[in-house]
Amino acid sequence: MESQLLNILAITAIVLLIAVTVGVGYLTLSDWRDRRRLEQENREVRRSAAPKK
């Protein structure tokens, strides 16, 4: 009985650890894509706002 409970707790801890790791990875990737998109938009705005010769 006690062994089963420890196994369930260990599996639950591993699943939660994986879920948190995937969540942090997703947020990191999302932040990276947003920053890249914002930098690209800023470059386009600067390029269109540059004085024409």
C-alpha cells in the first residue's frame, strides 16, 4: 500500500515537472517570436520613414 502511494506520488511529480518544463519552453519560444516580429516591424517602419533621395 505504502509502495503504491509512493509510486503514484513519484509519477505525479514527474508529470508535473514535464508540464512545467514544456510550459516554460513554450513561453520562451513565444517571447522570442514576439521580439523577433517586433524588431522586424521596427526595421520596416525605419526603412519606410527614411528620407528618400
